[in-house]
Amino acid sequence: MAATSFIGPIPNPKTNGVVFSPRKPFLCSSAVNSRLFGYKFLGKSLSGSTQRSRSEPVHVSGLNPITASHSFDVVVIGAGIIGLTIVRQFLLGSDLSVALVDAAVPCFGATGAGQGYIWLVHKTPGSEKWELAARSLKLWEMLAESIQLEGMNPLEILGWKKTGSLLIGRTPKESDMLKRRVEQLSEAGLRAEFLSSYDLLSEEPALMVGKEGGAAFLPDDCQLDARRTVAFIEKANRNFSSEGRYAEFYNEPATCLLRSGSSGEVQAVQTSKNTLYGKKAIVIAAGCWTGSLMHDLIRDSDIDLAVPVKPRKGHLLVLENFNSLKLNHGLMEAGYVDHQDASLHSSVSTSGPVHTQTSSISMTATMDLSGNLVLGSSRQFVGFSTEIEDSIINRIWDRAGEFFPTLRELSLRDFSKDKEVRVGLRPYMPDGKPVIGPVPGLSNVFLAAGHEGEGLSLAMGTAEMVVDMVLGNPRKVDCAPFALQGRCCQ
């Protein structure tokens, strides 16, 4: 066996619940070899501690005797919706074996905290993400159709609903923008329609936008239940376990990568319990932790690289069994697009870069399968904090009231027993595009991260793209806009 060397620790600050919140920022410095975490869950607290020693660069001729060794063709780090769908695509589209590694459990990050919409109404035809978004929607539709052909109901299995979507404006300027968007969407081959404020009354009687308002309407946009979808994909992946092609390593933090002493190629992932060899590829799909992960991963190497994926905090307000108003479609205010594209501004002090805390609130509203009203959403740059902020929830409620007069007559305090708050960390990239592709200098290591709030909607296309890259298949979507090269500056 060729000699191997450790090339750095991987931080794993993930928690296994979307409303778990670290009281202090996680420390990613490799000089720190012990950490104490405190978590809060809807007012209840628990604490736990973990120790992790730094692995010095060493050369070994065999395996760490403390851990077991397993060999796979592909190892995927990260069991969010991106990692799960990548595993699924490898299993269905090849004969390769796959290991899935996560420090916690599947999909309790940004996707689990989201609204589950798979919409094109707020995306711009011809933009760099458009092709990937359209391809992903098509693949989701194909999955729903295949489930139906097998005699099952996609609504029950995935929470799949063709709700249609409304992008709403309230000013003449916004209405003009939405009319142009409808033209673009129609030219792209979609069923699209501009609805005046009068037309909107018949579609959404509870909505009030004023005489100058209107909406871009895509009747074919869809919605999923993220947790049902994750459970379905996970179960389907596990069907390959009996063939020896799939294994899960949950609640098992990755601690380092093993690199060949001769070729420099990454050969394996070291976890707290196992050494997992990836003969063909190692895929890192660690969501908002990908940037800090890669920073530590290359700390002791000669590779000059930065992956600027950062956490962007978001709140959602869920009112259970809400019957004061009903929604027929998914709704989003036009300003959401600008808020989504807002940048993280940095300044420099004597102690280094300082990131400005910015927050924005834009109205989104959906009804889930259980009749719960889901309102959003917020965007903040506050590091890895997932503390629930009542002031943000109140702002979300007030913003929704500007669109739904019925809500103004109600007090949020009256829903204290029927209220859930979801907090997630979106993986933000400064240029608004995910990073998908090989890591320069580590040819067999691939990244799939930085999808912001679009992880669910872009997951299927991302998975197909990654697998096609690894297998050398023809690309269905141009992957050049998502390459890491040229986007490495922080």
C-alpha cells in the first residue's frame, strides 16, 4: 500500500436539528483540540462536549489500528439534500459503490428549515443558473411521474403539489418588471401570465396589493415537503445496501483526509470511527460549512485556495392548522429577488476582515400538507449562530400583514401554542451561484455547495452534473459557470 499522509482536520459544527442553536460560534482553528457546545431547542437546553485532537502530518504504511477500513468507489461528505441526491444519482446512473458521511443526521440544515418550493417564477431566463434550475425542475417532475407510474401518490410520498407560484408587486415599477419577466418566461417556453390586481382577487382572495399591483403567475410551478422527500430518497438509497453498493456513516464526523505520499491524490476520508477509501472520487457537499471545511483541509498543504461559502441565517414562521386564511398558490413578493442577491460587505480592521451584519425581510407564504401557514423569510449574516430572534419573527409577521389584511386583525401572541420557528443556515456564495466541480490541485475531490436558498430546487440538476463530471459523461447543463476557478477570493 502506498504511503499516506493527513492533510488537515475537517470542522463539523453541524447540529442535528434545524432549531438547535450554538450559544457561541464554532471554532474551526486546528489549534483548538477540545470544544464545549451548548444548544437550545424551543426553550429547552442540553449540552454536550466533544474532543478532537489535531492530526499532525504523518506518513503511515497501514491504517490507523483504532479504526476499521472500508473501500468504496465514491465517498460523499454531507447528507443534506445535495449529498443525498448525489448518492442517489451515482447509485441509479452507474454501478459504483457509495458511502455517505455526516456528523449528524440527514437534511436537518437549510433544506429541512425551508418552504420546499421548486419555482422558476423568480428566476431569469438566460441567466447562468436558469439552465440548471430548469433541468432540476424537469428531473423532479420525472421523479414524481415515475412514482405515479408505480401506483403510488406523489403527494403522499414527496408532498408533491403543482401549486403554481405568484411573484407579487405592489407598485407600478414592480408591475412593469413583472410584465417583462412574464414575457421572458413565455419566450423560454413556460406557461406564464401577468395578473392584474383585479385578476389576483379571484386567485388569492385574502391577498391585497392595491390598484397598481400585479403578479407574474406560473401555474406549473411545484412544491415539495422536504422531510418526506428526504425520507423517500434515503429509503431508496438503502435498497442498494444489500448489494454492497451503499453504506451510511451518520453521527460520525469526518476528521481528516488521507492523501497519497507518492501521487498526492486524496485517497480516503478518516472519520471518528472508520477509514473510508474513495477509489474514484470524494465529493464534499457540506452546505454552509464547506468554506471553513476547505480552509482547514488545505491548511497544511501548499494549495492556495479559498472557497467563499458562508452561512446566511434565515427564519421561517409556521402557524399550525391555520384557518384564518387559505392560500391557493405559493406567494413571494418581488423584492425577494433583490434581497436574495444582497451581498455580504466586508471592511478591514487591525484585527482582520469584519463582516457587516445585514438583515432583510421579504414576504413569502405557502400552505403545507397539514394546513400550516408558512411565512418568511429573513436573511442575515451572523456567522454560524442559529439563535431564534423574536424581533425577526415579529418583522416577518408584520411584513405578511402588509399583504394579508386578515393578519393585521390577529395577534401573534395568540398563536404561542401553535407556532413553530424554523431557523436554518443557507450556504451563501458572493456571486449568487453554487460551486460545482473539481477542486483545483485535488483532481479527485469535487465540491457541490453554495446553493443559498435553492438547495432543494437545484439538487437534482446538481447531482446529475456531479455524476456526469466524475464518470466523464456528456453534460446536460453547461458546468462552466459553477467552476471554482476564478471565484476563490474572499
